[in-house]
Amino acid sequence: MTIKRIIVGELETNCYILRMGKDTIIIDPGDEVEEIKKEVGSGNVKTILITHFHFDHIGALDELLKYYKVKVNDFSKVEGLKVIKTKGHTNDSLTFYFPKEKIMFCGDFLFKNSFGRTDLETGSSSMMIESLKLINSYNDDIKLYPGHGQPTMLGQEKLYFTNYINYLENDW
């Protein structure tokens, strides 16, 4: 698998282009349809994965679905994918885990040295706490690709989980 990150839109959302052999998967096409199409080229797009449905992650979605004639979150088209519900930032937040490659695409659930806001519509501190506890059970050597900012390692982020949970339980 190869991963190309394109930073799109006014909120600088990470859109990822995954190449798996001859197949291509697009994750979170937040904006800039032409830039995404240029990067994908003639790749055989199997599906477009969305970590959550905030505007900055889906701005180019409708146009790309029509252009590539695919469905959104058609998980059956992605070999080796495990979908994890990581609610908290939104009630539809998903993390896409590829165990063989030891990588997760986590949208706005986790960032480098931080976690997603829970004060927006459908966000929930209690759901975020449960998701953090769930993701804490995964191995430290998994690379995280967030919806904004730089990649990080799950083991590094686990160092902050207790602080995240205390913050959510007491201050948010």
C-alpha cells in the first residue's frame, strides 16, 4: 500500500489517496475535486471512505462519487480493512484500520498530541471517553493518519489518554 496525503480546503483537511495494487481508495475528500482527480489519475477507484460527515471532510464527495461511479463507505470493496466505531467527535466517526500495514485513518478522532472536539453537533464527551478506552487496546506501533495535521504513532498518543479522559470528564 502507498499513501499520498493531499491537504485540501480552508481548514486544511487531509485527504488520503491509497494505492493497493491496481486499486485506489480515497479517504475524506474535503475539497478541491480537480486536485484529487489529478492525483488519482487513471487509478481504479473502488470506494470513497469517509471518517465522519463534517463539511471539511466531504466537500468533494458528491462530485467524486459521480465521476468515479462508486459508493461511499463500501467497505466490502477494501481488502484487509477493519472499521472501528470511534464516536465522540461525532456520533458517526469511524477509524479505518489496516492491521497488516499497522495503520489507522482516524479522521478527527485523534490528532498528534490531541483529540477531536466534542462540543459540536452530535459530539459527546462520554462517547469520546469510550472510544479512547477502546483504541487504547490496540498496539502502540500503529501509525495514525489524522484528518488534520501530521501523522503520529498510537503509542505516543496513549501517553496522553489519561489526560484526555480526565479533561473530558472534568472540564468539557
